[in-house]
Amino acid sequence: MPRNIAIHYNFNDVADRFVDKSSPEVWLLCALSFIAFVITLFLQPFLSRQFKSEEGSAIMESLPGLFTLL
């Protein structure tokens, strides 16, 4: 793994902010991503009950993937 890691990209997909790999910002980004994933897992049963009667149940199957992309 390189010593410096890009943590921010501009609208042209060019990295414009780099930090050391041992920086707390890297750990914070990893922790926030993990917390968002766990919240998504806990919300999935609730949301599947809400949308169960609707035709768009395919949306519910791809919900964790959609939140991961966000």
C-alpha cells in the first residue's frame, strides 16, 4: 500500500487531497463506511415490509448494493 492515500477527488475524477496512510482520517472514512453498511443491514427488513405489497421488490434485493455505491 502506498504511503500517501487519496481521500478526495474533484469533479474531473482527479485526486486533490492526499493523507498519510496512518492518518486518523483514513480510519474515520473506513469506520463511517462500516457504520453505514451496518445501518443498511438493519434497515433492510423494515424496508422490505414497507415495500412488500408493491411490484418493485427487485429494488429491495439490490438495496445493500445501492447503499454501498452511495
